Amino acid sequence: KFRPNPFKQLCKDVAGSDAFTAWPIIYNTGDVGRVWGDHRTIAVLGRADNTVKLRGFKVSILYVEDALSKIPDVNQVAVRVLRDKTSKQPTGLVAYVVGKDGKPDEQFVTLIEATAKRTLPEYAVPQMIIPMEALPMKQGESRKLDRKAIDALPLPDRVGATRKTRRVPTNTKETKIEQLIKAAIQKVLDVEGVHVEENFFDLGGNSLKAAALAGELSVHGIDLPVLDIYSNPTTQSMAAHVESTMAPPPSSPKSVLGELGVAAPNDD
């Protein structure tokens, strides 16, 4: 694609004029933003090319829709971005799915979830799969998806939606560290009933929430950097990582000898 084109033409393809500065040409990043006040503060609102950044990764909405559309008996898919209510930053994806026979049943939704986890990168897997009878379409000959109407569709409770088909044991005995981490997650995400095997990011976590979680845990004396939350996203894995980094208490000479089966000398 690029080889036949002169370098100057390539520059023109990704650049344009700027109404806010005296610069004759600027680079077009593909971001959509809004300028506030006279100080030219820019609020980033999203992307103009149907991409979104999740957990530091660039995700194409059309790519996710295409992957889900290839699942047998799926007729139509529309993916929208979930955003944090306060920061408006992307936190995940939700997919609305229409089956060939209409609204998918619970068993079909479970199949879609499993296929999405198998075929998509972990960070691109939708947090919710919502079955639909039909999707909003624009009026006219084109009959394209009405993206604005899709973004305005009501969402079910996020936690309930992600847990509906998930089977987790309820009688697992939790360690003290697991209890502290679980309580911190519930506080940061404002959710209840978190299980130790549930993924922090599936419950609505993002980079800002991960930083808040690290801060909340530090109050309780638990050192868990944000990067370690990404690599250990469940309460159980976080607790195991924290425990593995804790220095073991120094052993007394007597306890060491006892473990070796050697009688300790008498202090008398």
C-alpha cells in the first residue's frame, strides 16, 4: 500500500490544517476531542476510526464485531464501549447479539461468551453479551446500524450480567489477605458479593480503578503495584502474589534444628 506512494503524499494523508494555531500543517491522530475555554484545554472524547484503548491496548470495534459475527447462528452484532461514570474513560465492551432465529437463549449466550474468550485477545472480550430480538437501524435505503441508538440502549447491572452464566464455588474458605483484597475491590468498584475467582477488570476495573485499588490496599499495609494487578486480576491471584512476595519470618536455631530432626542443645 505504501511503497508506490511518495513520502510527501503519505504525510498529507495523515495531516491537515489547524484552526487553533498558526501551524500550516498538523498530524491527524484520529482522536476526537473538545476544546474548553481560552486556554485550549482539550478533552479527549474518543476515536474517529471505531477504535478504543482498553488497558493500554488499541481495540477495533469492527474487529470484535466481525469475530462475533462469524460464530454459527449469529445473525447480527453491535458492540459499544462501556465508560466510567465519573471519568468517562473506556472500561470495557458490551456486545448486542441477534441470532438467526431471533433473540438468543441463555445456552447460546454462554456459547458466544466461550467463543469470544477463545478467539479474541483477553482485553478485547466483551464484558457483557446481551441477547436482542433486533438491533436499531437507520431509516432509509442503507439500513445501517444506528450507532447513536445503540449507545443509548439501557444496560443491565454490570456485575449481574457478567455473573449470570459464571459458575463459581461459594463455600471456599478465604484467607485473611483475600478478605482484605476482596473488600478493597468492592469498595473501589462499588459492587457487592465479589468472589475470589472473579476478574477485577470484568467487574468494571480499569487503569484508574487499578491505581485506586493499589492505594486502598496500601492503607492496609498490602503492597500491590498496578502492574501486578494487571498480571494477577483476581482476588485469589492477587493474594497469592502478595503472599509470595512476603519475607518469611526468621527461624530460630531451635526451630531449624527441629525441622532437621536434630535435638537442640540444652541451654542449661
